[in-house]
Amino acid sequence: MKSKLSLAAVLLAVAAFAFGQGAGTEVKKAAEDTGHATKTATKKTGHATAKAADKTADATTDAAKDTGSATKTAAKKTAHGTAKAADKTADTTSDAAKKTGSATEGAAKKTGHVFKKGAKKTAHGVKKGAEKTADTVK
């Protein structure tokens, strides 16, 4: 009976060991599967991140080009508007100067005419006064 008991103990030990080996294999396989899935997910995430970065760079480049183009166009339009305004200002200033010159010339002519008339009247008055004085002295 002692041998039967020993045999049962050995059989039980071998079964437990065999079962432990099977469980270890299953755990190992599950760990490998998890590692493989993690590696695949990491590769896909890295690829998606790189793709997103490329698209972001492209969008930034396009936006910079559009902004540069808009700035250039605005600068050209501003320069054109400034040149037009300067031309109009020059024309207006020239016209005003001509009108001022014409008005000044007209005023000078009128002033000269008034002085000429005044001088004639003064001379006539002096002449009359001299004649009266001469008549009175006679």
C-alpha cells in the first residue's frame, strides 16, 4: 500500500506540474499576443501622427503663401491709391494756386485803377485849387 500511495503522490505531482506547464504556456502566448498588438498599434499611431504632421505642414505652407499673396496685393493697391491721391492733391493745389494768382492779379488791377482814379481826382482838385488861388491873387 505504501507503494500505491507513493505512486498516487507521484502521479498527483506530475499532473500538477503538467497543468502548471500548460498554464505557463497560455500566459506566455497571451503576453506575446499582447506585445504583438501593442507593436502594431504603435506603428499605426506613428504612421497616423506622421501623416497628420505632413498635412499640417502643407496647410501651414499654403496659408503662408495665401497670406503673403494677400499682403502683396494689398500693398500694391495701397501704393496705387496713394499715388492717385497724390496726383489729385497736386492737381487741386495747382488749380488753387492758379485761382489765387488770378484773384490776386484782379485785385492788383482794381487797386491800381482806384489809385489812378484817386490820383487824377487829387490832381484835378489841386489844379482847381491852384486856379482859384490864382484868381483870388489877381
